[in-house]
Amino acid sequence: MPRLATLVIFLAVAIAILGGMHGYIWLRLVRDPSLPEPWRRVLTWVLLGAGLLIPVGLFAARLVGRSWIRVIPTAAFIWLGLAFLLFATLLSIDLVRAGAWLSTWVSDWFRRIPEQPPDPARRLFVARAVASSAVLVAGGAGLVAFRSASGPAEIEEVPIRLPSLPRTLSGFSIAQISDLHVGPTIREREVRRVVEQTNALSPDLVAITGDLVDGTPRELWHIVAELAKLKSRHGVFFVTGNHEYYSGVDAWLELLPKLGIRTLRNEQLAIGDQGGRFTLAGVDDWSAGPFGNGHGMDLPRAVAGHDPQQPLVLLAHQPRDFLTSVRAGVDLQLSGHTHGGQLFPFNWAVRAAFPWMKGLYRETVDGRTGHIYVSRGTGYWGPPMRLGSPPEISRLILTS
């Protein structure tokens, strides 16, 4: 029942937000410009239908095994991205206009200039200019964002100094793939490209830090199987993200080893040989506990018995509680989840929720220093768009 109640609350909030966003777009693009009939009626129905398409598309995404059905979530996600950009553009223009009006009003008040009656013709002209400008800006931004999301991932080379790393392992490279979100819009072509780009880096180890899939094995196995072609000297390792728990996590955990991918579930292992080693640990996703059946993040268990003379690298999908990781002896944490904000200006909200949003950070807690690298993500979720946060494959180079 708690999970059902949480789902109901989530749906109610999501519907309220979508309804408010579309209502605001209707006010600024249809009502205020006083569009003549039949355009007013047509655009009203178009906006209503587009708004309803979003929840329909989310449900249709669960049927990604049927190619013709994939058109529905694809269209829904594209519209969701465009609607957000429209909303953000219109709101920005309105905020600027409100600021200008307030500044003028204050100036006129001090100068005792009487307020002028509104000019209907001027108001209509401004409303139509605002509507046209918003459509052009949001449409252009949407095209740029789509090209960014659908193109190859950027390779981010990041040197990270770990003083306790054995000199024999200095230069050890980890290729990090995160938040690929194989599903309705990310298919074979995209996965093959990620595999090719990753293998071209000749990594010593590949780390997949969660949110690999948005669908069950029955729907996506033939696509995810492309990951069996990943090559690295020390293997391919995986930790769950929150989306695995919406996608039949137990079935995926049973099947991934067949692709040569080892899942780390609150456990650790040594990487290297007698000439030099470091410890690699991994934890279940931060949100996994309510799913039961042994799922749940357990950092103390993952690091128990760790040799403090060896560097400790932790794979954890969400960049939460990083300071706790540092206290537990983690020298480097690799995370994802945030998508780097994915779509400007949504990144502002993401940054407010996650102080470690993208890139490399260094923190000192109780005399211990640790690093965290947060990937922007290799794929995307929802709208096939990235604005201000291009997809990435990280090449982390450990040095002593």
C-alpha cells in the first residue's frame, strides 16, 4: 500500500504540473494573441491532445517490443521536451517584461507621472510578438538539443590522482558508461555506437553505473546483448540504478552475466595482481530498499574488510551521501543519475537537489579526502534532447 500511495501521489503531482504547463502555454500562444477562428479552436485541441499524449506515451513505452507502438512514446517525449522549452521561454520573457514594467512603474511613481490607460492594439501586438518569438526560440533550441542527444557521446578524459594507488597501476583507465536508458528511443544503433566508442579507448576496466535499461529483458534483450562486445583487460562491472527497479531488476541481474557483465551488489573485489591492486566496490541503488528481496544500498557491507592500504573505488548510481562514502574510506566514487541536468534550464533544479551534479569534485571529511566523478550520462531519459549537457563516455585515468 505505501508504494501504491506513493505512485498515486506521483501521478497526481505529475498531472498537475503537466496541466499547469500546458495551460500556461495555451494562455500565451492562443488566448493572449486573440487568434481568429478556426485557428483558436484548432490549436486549443492540438495542445489538449499533445498534453494527453504524454501520459499515453509513458504507458506505451512499456510495449517497446512492437515497433509501430514505439512511435507513440517517441512523439510524446519529443513534445514533452518542446513543451518544456516553450514553457521556459515564455516564462523567461514574462519575467523580463514584469521586471521592466515594475522598474517603469517605480520610476513613474517617484516622478509623479500618472499611469497611462492600456492600449489594446499595443497589447495585442506585444502578445503576438511574444508568442512568435517563443515558438522560434523554443523550436531552435529543440533542434540543437535533439542533435546533441542523438549524436555520438563526447569523450571526457579525466585524470584523478589517488596518492595510495600503487605506481604499477598509475595510468590505469576506467571507461564509465552511465544512464544509457536503452528503451523506446535508444536502440541497436545507439548501443553499437557506444560499444565502438568505448572499445576505441582501450580501457583497463569498464564501469556501467546504472540506469542501463527502461524495459524488461523480453523487450530489450536483443539490444542490450550488444554490450557483450565490450572489451577491457579487467572486465565490465555494473551497479543498479533506479530505473532497473522499474524494469524487472531480478531478471536483468540473472541475464547480464551472460554478456560478461558482473554486477556488484554491496560487495567488493580486488583489481590488479601481486604487483599492485586497488579495491573496486559497488552498491545497489540508493532507492532499492523498498523493493525487498534482498535489494537495498548497504555501504558498510560493501566496504567491510577493505585493506586501507589499497585505494577504494566505489560504483554507486546516485551521487547522494558522498560524504558518508568518504568517511567509510572511499577514495573515488563513480556515479551518474543526474544527467548533468540534461535540458537547460532544468539543470538549475537538478543542481539544487544534487550538489555533485556533473564532473569531478574533491571533498575532505574528518581528515579524509575523497573524489567523486558524476557522469552527465551516455544516453538520455524522456525527451531525446540534451541542451547544455551533452552525452558522455568518461575515461578516468588513475594516477599515483
